[in-house]
Amino acid sequence: MRSLATLSCLLLSAGLALAGTERVAQVLPVSKVWAGHPVGFDLLTVGERQFVAFYDDQRRMTIGARLLSEQEWRLERLPSTLGWDSHNYVTIAADDDGLLHVAGNMHVNPLLYFRSERPWDIGSLRRVSAMVGTLEDRVTYPHFFRGPANELIFTYRQGQSGNGDQVLNVWQGLAKGWRRLLDKPLTNGEGRRNAYFQGPVSGPDGWWHLCWVWRESGDCATNHDLTYARSKDLVHWETSGGQPLALPITLRSGEIVDPVPVRGGIINGNTRLGFDSAKRVVIAYHKYDAAGHTQIYNARREAGGWRLYQTSKFDRRWDFSGGGSIVFQVSVGGVEPADGGKLRQRWSFQGVGGGTWLLDEATLQPVGSEARRPSVLDPFGKPEGDFPELGVRWLQRAGTQPGVRYALRWETLAANRDRPRPAPWPGPSELRLYVVRGEP
């Protein structure tokens, strides 16, 4: 492990290398954490308060809290212990009254949800057995976010891969409780499939956008049919052309963007919403081309409907199948406007390379690339542990102060299809918070 003296030297060299841009202002140790497999952590900053949610070196769900003026974390361990499932991330939110909400460690499990009894007080977090009381026995993918009126919303999948519905709840501040945002699930798999979401995302056009793929079973090769919906209020949903959608949305009633068949090369977790300079929604994804090669596509809603653009010209295939958390060979980002009337898009393909394309906005074809800008965090991108195949995990969040961002860093082995690894396992990793400040 690197010593504090070594870290100080690295901070100095990083600050000098990127003078005039950003500097690492602080490195704050948080806790030792489990390194045997990856699982998602969370970071929340509200005003002068900051909270971190993670699993410690004993795999115990843990919440940390500090004031931004403090360097020490107060830690509270919750009565939940992580197994080997990389789906079982932990997430945290705060409502308008400062009550903390924590959910996690669920993959087709009964709802595991904690709420603080006092504002901002992690020591008062208590398990709440139910939010609404129904459709809470087989929960996966918990997610808190703020809606169109800044209301706190909680969404999750009820059911399992190949048989699930998407549920949305909204927090009632005066009543100190949750109710259904929708009287029916947003999507329904009809007992035969489920939807895997990206979004809802608030777009520059004033709409909330949602895309998803349907999946027939626990086998990730059975993903199919890229689908889309939009809404102004998250309650009333419609197609991209303005046709109302009755809830719940099913495979037959949803708007199919690209009818990718089962085993057609599309996968959940690799669909991305983006927008061009005209605020048109663009969905990035990958599938097999006519030759069976994996290609990155961009689907854009244009005047005549959805138009599909093949953006890559790869000559290899990522052939995936099976269940559990897998290591992706392909990643793709959503498009966003760049200078000179172009769009930028991040991509990578194991064995091919990666980077940032510059796309012609009219054709969505690569016309160049954008050089990667050095980051002040680059010196910390290599594993410190000497256990084979350790990798660095990052979680970055914007700060509440101008020019400030935060980055959590820890190390783990890669996902292992949610199966136990035989010993020996790597020793605990150090979870650290890096405070990055912009320079004039």
C-alpha cells in the first residue's frame, strides 16, 4: 500500500502537472473495504454535509458522514451483510427535511430499506419493513432520484430477470411516508420477460426520456427489442411521436426503436441516452451486424421516426451468454454536442481499443477523435495492492460548491458471475475520497 508520504508526493506532482486546471485538495481515508468482488457504492453531498454508503472489509453495509469542513468520518454499520452478488449495490438519498434514505443488498430479495429518525443523523437509521407494502418481496435495482417537481422518487424492479415489473414510489414529506407514483407498474413483463432500463433522464428538450431492452430469461443473450418512452411528469407516458401509452407498457404496446432479436447482440446495461445539438434524443447501443460482428449503433428520433445509424466498423464479435454479473467487453457512451458542429461519443472494445469519437452530426459517422485530457486523478489509476488482477474502482460526483468535485476510489477483483471465489482472496482495500478543486 502507498504511504501517506507517497500520496503527498503524488498529490504535489499531480498538482504541478495540471497547474491552472485542477488539483487534488484533499485525500480523506474512509474505511477498509472488501476487495473480493465489485459492488456499487454511493456518495451524497448536500450543502455542507457529505455521506458515503459502502460495504466494509467484513462486507457490512456502512454509512459514513462528515461536514465538508471535517476530515474524519463518522461511521454507522447497518444490519446487512453482502454475499457474492455484484448486483447488490447500496444507494443513499436525503429528502427535503434531511431524513436519510438507504436501500441496497437486494437481488430478487425482500425490500431492504433504512430511514433515519432524525435529520442528517446516521445514528438514527432504522430498518423500515415496508414502503407501500405490496410488490416489495422480490426487489432489485433500487434507485432514488429527483423528479420534475424536485420530489424524491424511488424506483426498482419487482420480480426477476425474465419476469418482472418496474415500480415507482414518491415520498410524501408531510405524511413521512411513501405512496405509489403510478397506480400500475410502468412496465409489465406479462410473466414472460422484464425490462432493463436506462433512465428516466431529464433531457434538454423538457422531456423525461427512458429506453430499455426486454429480456426473456436469466440468460443475457435473450435481450431483445430496444424500446423507448417519454414523459413530462413521469406519470403520463407517450411515444416519441406523441401517442399516449397506457400503463403498464408491455412488449406489444411499447414503441420499438430497433427490433433486435433474441441473441442479436444487444445487452442490458449498455444502452445510453444522449442528445444532439438540436436536442433530439439519440440512443446508443450495440448489436450484431449482418456478418455477425458486434457494432455500435446510434438511433435518433428524426422527423420521419427513428433512424438507425451504424457508427462503428469492427471486425470482431463479443459473444455473451449466461447469467450473473458479467465483465463487459464493450462499453459505449451517449452522444453529446462538441465544438465545430460535431458530437462526441466515448467507446471501448476489449482487444480493439477505445477513446472518444468525434461524429459528424448529420451522419453520426466518426470523422475524427478527441484526445483524452489528462486528469489530476491519473496518478491514482493503478492498483496499489499486489494481488493478481486487482482493478481500481471509481465513483465521481459533482460538488455543491463551484469548481469542486469528489471521487471515491477503491480496489477489487472483477465480477465473477455472482459466484463465490475460492480462497485466497485479496486483503482489504482502502476506500478514499479525493477532493478535486478547479483552478482559475
